Amino acid sequence: MSNKKKIVEMEIESVNMELPDTKTLRFKWPEDYGVEFKTGQFITVYWPDSPKYKRAYSLSSCALDDGYFEVTVKRDGKMGTRVVDWAEAGHSMFVIPPTGRFLPVFDPPGKHLICVAGGSGVTPFRGFVREAARRKLDTKITILYSVRTTEDIIFNHEFRELEKANPNFKFLVTCTRLGEDDPWPGRRGRISAEWVNEQIGNIDDTYFYACGPNALVENTEKLIREQMGVPKEQMKTEKWG
Ligand SMILES: Cc1cc2nc3c(=O)[nH]c(=O)nc-3n(C[C@H](O)[C@H](O)[C@H](O)COP(=O)(O)OP(=O)(O)OC[C@H]3O[C@@H](n4cnc5c(N)ncnc54)[C@H](O)[C@@H]3O)c2cc1C
């Protein structure tokens, strides 16, 4: 069997708490792993003691990151809780190689990717932004990120730094459940067609992405496809429960 298709046990090289309930795991590739994959795809993982319980996680690293995969997991459900509360550097998990069609359109150049995310749905967009920055692409990327409160913004610092360094990248956040007395000066409320519309320059050069919990992705798809009339070739979705 070629390495491309092989399920391998990988060591967790390092872990990083992004938020109190969100952890990034870095899986170290074994020697001669030789995998082919694309930014935006997901891996499927399971613990050696529970091989039947497999779960998918989008890569939060990108295809130019050589030697490792990163995934960023929120404490939610059985696998999410086990990973966030128990996974440590030195543990290992089985990894099914990346697959999926939630891919950034980088070619032809000059496109605008409007990326709508809710909660942990922001993870693959970190990969998009990373690849675009490393390759110095002129692709515009705008992330529209819906979170409950300012405490829930995953990759906040990293995205703010990237935004400063790259005029083609914008990271826009809306908070849905902030108290009225909270000093957050940014946007509040759910993602709306008006907010999405404000980001669009030339609609023909724009691709729309939506990622995260089912309800957010389905609502976003409705407003972009039905209310705004965007053809399906210009929209990609990735949903999880
Ligand atoms: C392509 C893809 C990519 C994904 N990428 C990511 C990612 O990057 N990051 C990420 O964090 N997740 C991601 N997910 C989701 C991930 O695969 C898991 O589903 C998630 O971590 C939850 O773990 P679980 O399925 O074991 O939860 P389960 O234990 O099966 O629970 C599923 C859901 O039901 C809820 N639930 C469970 N028990 C109860 C109960 N008694 N009452 C009410 N609610 C309950 C849980 O809170 C959870 O929301 C992705 C999913 C897909 C399909």
C-alpha cells in the first residue's frame, strides 16, 4: 500500500491551548510518510484503545507545512473532550490521511475568498491564510467569524498579526451573546446578507466558504445562495454536528 493511503500511528509532538476549551495538536509524520494533500482538507483520527471511535478534524495547518499536521479541537462531545482534557505531547493517535473538497481557490490568482465561520469552524481558514501568506499570493481573504463572546475567538492574536502584515487579509468578528454592558466595540449579532454584501467587490471574482456547526453553515448557505443569488460553483461548505 502506498504511503498516501496508509493509516499510521502518529505521535503528538506538541499541544497548544488556544483557549481554555480549545487545543491545537501537532502530529509528527513518521519518517518517509510522503503524503500528498491540500490545504483545507481534514484528517480522521482515533485513539489506539478505541479504534471504532473515529472523528474528522480539519487541518488548521497548511499544505506547505512539512513534517506535521495540526488540528484545532474544541471541547465538545466525547472525542472533543478527550482531546482537549487529556491529549498530551508524547501520546499517539492513529491518523487517516487528509481528504476533502473544501479547498481554497488560489488559481487563477486574484480571487476574493469570503470565509464565513462559526466557533471551531474557523480552523481550516487558518490553513488558507497561512498558505496565501507563505506563497505571497494576491488572493484576498476575508474571514467573517461568528462567536458567542470575545472569549471564544480562536486564533485572535495570530489573525490580528497576519492582518497587520497582509493588506489582502481581513479578520472580522461578530459576537452573538455579549452582555449589553460589554465594552467590545466591534460588530454584534448574527451573520447577515448585508454584512456579507459589504465585503464584496466584484462578485464574479468572489468565492464563498462556510464552515462550522450545521445550523450556521445551512443559514449561511441560504443567505448567500438564495438571498444573494450566488451560483453553487462559487460556494463551498463544510459542516459538523
Ligand atoms: C469534516 C469535519 C471537520 C471537522 N473539523 C473540526 C475541527 O476542526 N475542530 C473541531 O473541534 N471539530 C471538528 N469537527 C467535529 C468533530 O469531528 C467532532 O464531531 C467533535 O469534536 C465532537 O466530538 P464527538 O463527535 O465525539 O461528540 P459526540 O459525543 O458524538 O457528541 C456530538 C454532539 O452532541 C452533543 N451531545 C453529546 N451528548 C449530549 C447530550 N447528552 N445532550 C446534549 N448534547 C449532547 C455534543 O456536545 C456534540 O456537540 C469536524 C467534523 C467534520 C465532519
